Amino acid sequence: MKIKVLVVDDSALIRSIMKEIINSQPDMETVGTAPDPLTAREMIKALDPDVLTLDVEMPKMDGLDFLDKLMRLRPMPVVMISSLTEGGSDVTLRALELGAVDFVTKPKLDIGRGMQEYSQDITDKIRAAARAKIKQAPAANAPQPRGVAPLPPLSNRVATTEKVIILGASTGGTEAIKTFLTALPPDCPGILITQHMPEAFTKSFAHRLDSVCRISVKEAEHGERVLPGHAYVAPGHSHMLLTRSGANYIVELNREPPVNRHRPSVDVLFHSAARAAGVNAIGVILTGMGKDGAAGMLEMKQAGAYNFAQDEATCVVFGMPKEAIALGAADEIVPLQEMGRRVMTHLAFLGKRAIRV
């Protein structure tokens, strides 16, 4: 059974290119194209597509308004088509908050050739979206669901300063990371985060997290010290590594070739944490497509780290955690809503044990 895709974009060129890319794959087909959301609404009813690709900037109805209504009335997997700009990144991140599974960025120049070069990325994300768990958004006037309860401070210097949390995610990760970080107390250990994301998006992503978390969140800079109560998001143009300078953890960035087709790569971060932190590292792998991070998390465990993987039921795409679990790299498999509490409970236990010793 082929994946049925409906392409919604006001550009006839993009609709044509997307149709060509999708129809070139043996496991998917374009069942229709629409130039605006109002046309798309009728085509969804008639064609019952499995996946929708949706342009952010649309005539007749804004792409976000359409997505908001769609996820409340007829939730389905949506891949956003976004521009590679700072303004585009804010809108796209809002789309992910509203329930879009993932996004693909339009090239700035020579769109026709650029979109062809992105064909593997586009088709991979459509496949992942077709398998993704989609939840119905609450009605506009419905009471907001309660978030994860904030966790109390650790009040333990050993757990706060000696430990470091190393986190990787991909598809569905922007919202999963937010859920995890907003639960953490302001004195938690330093956190390094690799989320698969283009460079125009990571600064906006870090800024949005910083505005809702009790910890400080920023886009990582080369050579900066990793501090407790701070989280550092790998910039989209570079791999991020954890290194040491004496007693301090330090961020290192480089532009080496992609690993597992990604830069930044979760495996690169996890491998570096195994070497630099060993038993003092705590690994967390969240929802994501593919296997990036699995081998690195196994090395972390072999170096003495304690690792957590998100469970299948709460993953948007159970790819990266599944691969890590299959390798035996995860010590605990935890629902997303419980992840912050379980990590902090583990840290508190380590702190008490260190004091007794």
C-alpha cells in the first residue's frame, strides 16, 4: 500500500517538483496538489491522504491557521515546507507546537535544483510522518492540559557540578525537549543538546526554550564552559562535542562531514561524552527517525554513564530510542512526561550515595 500524499503550496513550481519527487518513490504517490488551504480542505475530504505537505505562507488562509484547525478537527501527519530564514524558523517552530510532525526547508536560490537535492530528506520525512503518532489538538475553547509539574531543586553540589546531561533527538524532538527541560530545576547539571535542525532554526529554538524554562537555554558557542542550570543547543551548522579543561566541561564545535547524514550528529556528541565525562554523564535519547545516537549511547554506557530512552508509546517516531534500546544502551525506558523526574531522581540518588561514601 503506497503512502498517499497531498501537496499544498501556492507555488506551481514547488507543487510540480514535490509531485515529481514523491512519485519517483516506489512506496508513495501524490494523490493531489492544492494551491491554497481552502482547496486543500475539500481535497482532504475527497482523497483521504495519509500525509499532507503544507507551505507555511499561503494565500486565502495562513498556513498556521489552517494547521491549527486541521489538528483540532481532522488530525493527520503534516510535514511543513518552510523558508530558510529567521522569520521562517519562528513560524515553523510554532507549526511544530501545533502538531506538525516535521519540516523541510526550501532552498533560498535555484529552487528547482535545490528541491531535487533535498529529495531524500523530503521522502524520508514523509515516510516518518506516515508512521508518526498523531494526537488530536484540544478545541480552541477547551481548558489547557496540565503540563509536567516542576521538580524541586537538587540541593546537592556533587550531583549538580560533577554530572552532565547529554541529550539527542530528531523528529518530534522540539516539543519533547521542551517537555523535558521545563520540568527541570534551576540547579540541575549542565545539559548539551543535539537536535537535528538547520542552522537558521537552532538559535530561535534555543530562545523559545529559554523563555519557558527555569534553566537558561542558549545556542552553544565554541569554547564556552558548561555551567549547571544551563542547556546548550548545538548550532545547525556544526557538530557539538563535550571536552574537558581541567575540572571544567567545555563545548567544542566543528564542521567535520555529516555523520549518519546529520550535522550536528547525536552520535558525535554521545561519543565525545563517553570520552570526556564517562561515569559522570547521563544520556537521554528522545523521539526521532533513524539510528543516530544509538552507537554513541552504547559507548557512553560502556564508559559508565547511566542512560534513559523515551518509550515507544510517547514517541512521535520510535526510531532513535528503539535502536539504542536494541543495542542494550539504555538503562531505563521512560515515558516522556516522566523523563525529567526519573533523571532528577537518579541524580539525587547518586548525590546521597556520594555523601555517604
